[in-house]
Amino acid sequence: MSVVGICIVIGSYFYSNFLAEEISNREKKTMQEWVAAQKVVANAFAGDDLSLSTEIIAEQKNIPVIETDEKDSIMSFLNFDSMKVARNKNYLINHLKQDKLNGRFITTYLSEDRKKFNRYYYGESDLLNQVRYFPVLQLLIVVIFSIIMIIWLNNRHRSIQNQLWASLAKETAHQLGTPISALSGWSLLLSEGTNPANVVPEMDKDINRLKLIADRFGMIGGVPKKSETDIVQLVFHSVDYMRKRASEKVSIQINRFPDHPVKLELAKALVEWVIENLLKNALDAMDGHGEIFLDVYETEKEVLIDVTDSGKGISPSVQKEIFSPGFTTKKRGWGLGLTLAKRIVEEYHHGSLIVKSSELGKGSTFRISFMKG
């Protein structure tokens, strides 16, 4: 944006110089006509028609003029601020020197030997000065605007970073909460002397879950190691995990999938996290009852995974913000799951994660796309 502004200023500078030159030439011609009219009036005889000359003299109200004799002694002045002239005795002298230095004067000879003459020093009108300094004003505005934009962007970046760290902390606590709660339950059973046969295997599962969560967060911000993974098997594994944690009134089904392994280079733990996050969002959108369908498609160039729910749907305004860090419509949400999911898919795997479709009151479909090869 700043570059565009500077280009505009540069263009305005050259155009303003062109206009200033045009106005300067017109003012020079105006002064020549004005001096000629003054001379006609001064040399007129009784009965001469001076209407044109007096009109030219009267219309000259913009260009400041200083009239001097051959010794450059000031005789009169026109179109100057009389208050400034009265306060500063050098005010007219300084203007005269500047006009003389710029060659802005016209000489009218009063004798044939040209020893006696008057000079009319003329400056620049307010219009000409405004045209000359307009690009400077534009540049100043662009600089101020650029500084404001830089400050705003820095503050916004800092705010997003703070929001990201806060959301990451909440997401960590959320991810750790389930296996920790389970382990607390098993520990209570053991402390009460109850020792069902499945305690140790279940505790091992929760411990492995904690390890998986630690591994996932350890991969964020780094370069995750990828390996050849069957995406179909991975989807089935994620669905099986979420079914055990969903309400009995929620049906999670895989409608369509290839009948053969589909191998992709993936960071398996992170892609599982993505699918789990989409399923969690779908569960939250349905308030404990409804249906979730997954469809896995394979094309010549890509693999597509659609996650469709029969929940509340997402409004168009929310769809624009749904992947932003910290954004959530949940009363107790952490606002980072979809942000991380999008980063995992798009930055780490060069795929895409989008809201394919959504209708309020009917549900939503999220689409993950991974390129093959």
C-alpha cells in the first residue's frame, strides 16, 4: 500500500511540475500585459479610450508586484499583505531580492538612452505555490498514513501472537484433560482396592494417549517427520476413537471410501488430529444428537475427505473467521483447533482445508484435500 502511495506521489510530482510551469508561463504573460497596460495609462492623452487597459490593471489581483526605479528603490507594491509589510521593513526587500534572483521582473524604459526606467518585480501567486507544494503535502500524508499502518499492523500482529499463545495453552489443557481424567478415575479404583482386569490395559491406553498429545504439540512449529500412510486406515482409526467418546444418540459413519489402500506421505499423528478436530466440531454443532458422515474420494491427482454433520450450520460471516486464531462460537471454546488443523493440512502437507458447504439449521461439510505424489 505504501509503495502505491509513493508511486502516486511521484506521478503527482511530475504532473504538478507540468501544471506549475504552465501557470508560471501564463502569469508571465499576464504580467507583460499588465505592465503594458500601465504604460498605456501613463502615456495616455485626454480623450483616449483606456477601458481595456484599466480592466487589465484591475483584474490583476493575484500576482504580488513590487515597482522600483532604476536604483531598485521601492516605489509601490501590489497584492502583498499590508500587515506583514508594516511589521517587517525587510519583507518587501527580501521578496524583491528573491524575484530578482529568479529573473522574475519586467523593465519599462522611460528615456531614450535607457538610463531611466521602472522595474516590476513579480512573485508567484498563491495558486502557483499550492500547485508546487501539493506533492510535498501528498508525500507527508503518505508517510503519516504508512507510519499509522505500520503501528497498527505491529499491534495487530502482537495481539494475534498473544491470542495464539493463550489459545495454544487452552488447547493443550483441553487435549490433556480427557486422558488425565481417565487416569484419575483408574487411580481412584486402585486406591479403593478395586482391581478389575482391564485397569492396566486402559491405563496404558491413556498413557499412550498422553504421549501422542505430547508428540503432536512437539511437531507444531517444527518440521514433522512424514511416512507412507494409508489414509483410509487412518480415517477409520480416527472415527473409531471418536465413536467411543460420542453420545449414543450420535451416529458417525463412513459412507464412501476406496476399497484399496491409498498411500500418502503424511505426518500420521497430526493428520489424525485434524480429523479428530473436525469430528469434535461436528459433535459440538449437534448438541448431543444427529449424524456425521465421512466420505473419502480418490481422484487421479488428489485424495478428498469430506466430513458432513447434521448440526446447526455456519453463517457466511462466521465462515470468513472460522480458521482465525482464537475465534470460536462456543461458550467454552479454545478457538485454536481449526487454526492448527488448517496449518497442518496446508503448510505441512501442501493440501487444503475449507468449508465446502454450510446451511443454517441443516449442517456443514468440511473438505480436506491432499495432493498425490
